[in-house]
Amino acid sequence: MPRPVIALDWGTTRARAFLISETGEVLERRSADQGIQSVPAGGFPAAFEAIAGDLRRMAPEAQIVLAGMVGSRNGWVEAAYVPCPASPDAIAAAGLTVALADGTPALILPGLSCDEGAFDVMRGEETLIVGLGLGDGIACLPGTHSKWALVEGGRITRFASFMTGEIWGLLRQNSILSRLAEEPSEEGARLGLAAGFAAARRPGGLLNTAFAARSEVLAGRLPGSAVGPYLSALLVGHEIAGALALSGRHDTVHLVAEGAMAESYGAGLVAAGLTATVTTPEAAFVAGIRRLAGAIAA
């Protein structure tokens, strides 16, 4: 019989906990600034109690599944990466069991590794990809270090990471390109996004087209308020092109995002002539946890 699940998406700086019913409804949510970097050695059982102890008291029979950086070298225990290609069953089977303060078992899910010329890793994103339920397709998970994953025959066969968000922050805040930047306005955002996506399709590459964030403002062809949006669109456009170069053309991309991120990547995919289907990170996480928990229990 299906059981409720208490799931933690436990990252470096934050933790989110969910109480999920037998039928997949999120009954309760918790969020805390208690990422793994704030937990002292040996302190994970107490941290779990602080974050999700009340959820356990609501559903003492629930399975407990932990995902994300909690399984990293600096986490509770290190759950070894599962090499691609990896099925949901293989991911679930590689989980490690730890004990809560009262001895109750909790399962820590592993991350994935991919060795396609350059070694790559992910932790946490694999749960969201599993939650999409793809047989075949390509998934994009935007973020500080975006992930693109190819799914074939229900298995994650390869993936690639892109430092898009981090590079945007460096260029926008710590480079000469920031000197003429102003806070984005509605008009600046419109102009910057259009110019950035167009520039991403031009020859010359990122290192050439990035400088236009300065030179176009000096020429009076873009306002300072367009600098940030221009760089965002430029980087997203190059990320999309790079991902498709690695995995092949896919007319539909399964985008796991919401809010401004979903809008930005959705616009970038349209500019590249692609269709996006959008799933929120929470929906993908909950579906992925339920699928993996089911594989664990089977």
C-alpha cells in the first residue's frame, strides 16, 4: 500500500520539506535557512528534527526521503554518484539509509555523474528530471549552474552543466560591462532581451558579443537599463545553442522553472525556434520523489 512521504530538498543554504499524501497531494510545506553548510558535524538528525520534526508527528508512518546536497561529501553521508545512463530504479537502489535521532530510517538519494569527454555531476536535479516522467526527450533546469539532460528509453543517458547564472553575476557585477549598467526598466528589459537573443545567433561567440553590452550603450543604441537583460538573454541564448550542440536538435524542451526564470528561458527557446513545456520545480520534485519512493518500496 502507498504511504505518505516526507521529502526534503536539502541544499547548501536552504532546506525545503514536504509532507506528501498517498495520492501525491502536498499537505504541508516547510522552508528553513538550514542548508548543509550551517549544520555542524553530527548535527543532521537534530537539523532534520528542527526542519521537519512536526511533519513526522503528523504522519509517523511516512517514508522519509532526502535529496540534494545532503548526500554530498559535506552532507550527512556521501551518496556516491550513479553513472549515466541511469534509470529511476537505479537511482533509488543507490540511495543510502541514515538514522534519525529516534532511530527511524531515512533514505538519502544519490546524484548522477556523466563522463562524455568532460566529467560532470549533479545532485538534486535528477529527482526533478525523474519527476517529468519522460520516455524520450530533453529537459532544461535553469539556475546558477543550469542542467540539460537527455532522456532516452526512460533513462537519463547524459547531461551537461552550464554556469549561466554565475557568469551573469560576474559580468553584471564585477566586469567593465557593469560600469554603464542601470537598474532595468520595462523598456530597457524589452530592448535588452531582444538584442541579447539576436546577438546570441550572430557569429563571433560569447566573448565577442558580450562586449556589446558596453559598446551598444556608448553608441546610444541601447540604454543603460538594457545591460543586465542583454547579458541575461545573451547567456541564455548561448546556453541553449550549446546544449543542443551536445545533445542534438529537439523541437520541444521540457523546462523546469517558474517566474522570471521560466519567462527568460521560454523566450530564449522561442527565439531558437523551439517549443517549451513548463513544469514548476515543486511539481517536478514531488513527482520525482514519489516515483523514487515507490521504486524504493517495491
